[in-house]
Amino acid sequence: MKITICIGSSCHLKGSRQVVEKLQELVKKNNLTDKIDLAAAFCMGNCQNGVCVTMNEKMYSLSPETTEDFFNNDVLPSLVAPF
């Protein structure tokens, strides 16, 4: 799975570095380095909505404070294969 985090000017000012660091920490803590590829992009064209993150072609707006909830509520469930 690929998760892309915007590191452009607007998102940088809204905490993209902290979002990247938190996602890196959570991926490592959950032993998912072989399943999740974190990438960076410069502008995703949604500057007004905070730190832009895409996963599975869906865009999310995060802040450093909401990153862990995003990981637990959106990332982890999407890794579970349907039965």
C-alpha cells in the first residue's frame, strides 16, 4: 500500500513534517515496513484543507493531532484482507 503525504509549502506550514514522522513511527511500531510505502509529493492541489494525504486513491486531510487516528481507523483496516 502506498501513502503519499504532501510536503508542499502550505502543508509544511500545517505540520506535514510531523505527520510524516508520526506515520513512520506507526509503520515501524506495527512492523508494517514491508506492507506500507510512505512517499512525498509537492502539491496535491488541496492546500486549504490541511496536510493532504492520499491512500488507495482517496484524499485525506490530516494534522499532526489526527495522524494516529487516521492510521488506526483508515490504514490498518485497509490492510486486512476480506474473507
